[in-house]
Amino acid sequence: MIPPFKWIKEFLNEHQEWHALVIGWGDGVSCRRTDWLTINEIYGSEEKMRSELHYYKAGLGLGVLSLIAFVAVMACIFKGC
């Protein structure tokens, strides 16, 4: 039986996971695409980065939500909500 909350110890415990999350967030905020060939050269482990794709997608979603929140707050400030 898997102990409850075991996933907490494994959540973002490696630098590749953090980088994938941050790169995804940056892509979401900037509406750009990352050059994965360059990133794979930096890491030297394309296989490891591919296994962390879910962190990239989560970061991408957070980035898009951050952008939407930023635009909404700015619109509210300038409109005088």
C-alpha cells in the first residue's frame, strides 16, 4: 500500500522539474514557444526532459492564468472598478 502524501516528497524535487515548470510558465505568459533543441543541449538529457512534460504543461497553464489575471487587474485599475 502506498503511504498517503508520498507524492509530496517527490513533487518538484529535481532541478529538471523546476526548470520545466518555469519554462512552461514563461511560455504561457509570453505566448511564445520554447526552442527545445537548445534546451536539450543545455541539459544533455532529452529523455529526462521528456519525462517532465507534465510540469511544463502545468507551468504553461499557470502562465496563461497569470497573464489573464494581469490583464484583468490592469483593466480594472484603468477602468476604475
